[in-house]
Amino acid sequence: MQQALTRKLESFEPLSEQARWALNRLVLKVRQVGTRQDLIQEGDKPDNVLLILDGFACRYKMLPDGQRQIMALLVPGDFCDLNVFILDEMDHSIGTISTCQIVDIPRQAIDEIAAHHPSIARAFWWCSLVDGAVLREWLVNMGGRAPDRRIAHLLCELLMRLEAVGRVTDNSYAFPLTQTEIADTMGLSDVHVNRTLRELRALGLIHLKHRVLTILDVERLKAFCSFAPNYLHLRNTRWGERRDLSWPGTAEA
């Protein structure tokens, strides 16, 4: 599980052995949180950075009428909010979808590791920038794509993100979301989600059983929803070109 963070950061930035060792030191104390539990609620004062080592979590807001909008899905290797400790209080909640392995990282530890390891600092910046890019793509998805393409796009995104951290086997990955949670993510009704999943199955694009999703034809599913993975910026994976992008004049310690 400790490898999830390293693999995620290395999808953006090459890391030295010393940097990998330092990252492993961040995740010495892990706690397990059960299914559908809040990690932090809107209005709480954030103290630590939360890291997902295993499982699925989400960022969400509750409306006055009780409706929930999920604004981000968090998978292994994801920080819930890398710079959240700057805020006086949370403007959204973060909760688990499945049982999760969580690490609480103090602000000082984040500052120190970034100061001592320039490549980790750059990878942290990539994490924050990609979080913003994903949110922009979700806005396009919600506002510009038909419901079936909308859900297909999400399934493609999860495939890429989970593969980057070693959680995909033969185009299959854990998929603990209920139809209600998909609906809360995609701005659809449960009935619409059910119908769309049946349509994707009938087209021979996906198989979903026992909370495991298999994409039967990745290229067809990508074409179906016009999926382009550039917004994920997975440069050091099969979805992106591996490049040495070290800043001039910097050397990894």
C-alpha cells in the first residue's frame, strides 16, 4: 500500500531512491476507516493532510434539501487536499466510499520533505495542478456530454488513474460505487444510471460484477465518450511520454 503514493508521484516526476525512502517515512502510521464514514466535515478546522493509501473516498457537499453532490473521487495515492491546512475551515466534506487505509500527515512533515527533495516538491505541485484539471474536465463532462458518455468518461478516467498506481489488472479494477453514488457524482437519477450501465453492457463495452469493473474494449469505450487523457498529465506511464523534466540548476538530494 505504501507504494501507491510513490507510484502516483512518479507518474508526474522521476524520483531518486532517497526521495522514495523519504516518502515511505511519511506513511509509517496508517489507520483503517470503515465504509461511508466522514474523514472531515464541512466547517471543521483542518490540521493534517489526509492521504488515501487504499480504498475509495470522495469530496462532497450537501445541499439544504439533503441532496449530495460528489465533486471528486479519491483513489489510492491521492491526497484529499494537499494544501488544506492553509484554510481556516473546510468548505466541503470528505468521506469514504469503501473501507480505506488513511494516513494523517502533519503540515510540518509536508513542508520538510518538499524543502529537502525538489523532485517531491515538483510532484506535489503536479498533484495540485492535476486536481484542478480533473475538476475542469468534470465540469465539461457534466455540462457538455450526454449521460451515457458522461459515465463512460468517468470509467475511462478511473482506469487511467488506478493503473498509474498499480490497481488495474487486465483492464479490471475495484469499483465500490453504488448507483446512487454514481448518480451523485454525475448529476443523474438512480434510474438513469441503471439504464446507462445496462446500455454500456449491451454494447459490449463493460462488465460489472461483484464490485469489479472490467472495460472489455478500452479503445471503443474511449472513442464512445471522446476520452482524451491529456488532462490527467500521466507523463511517466503508458498514457504519457516519459521525460526528464528536472528544473535547470536543481539536484536531487
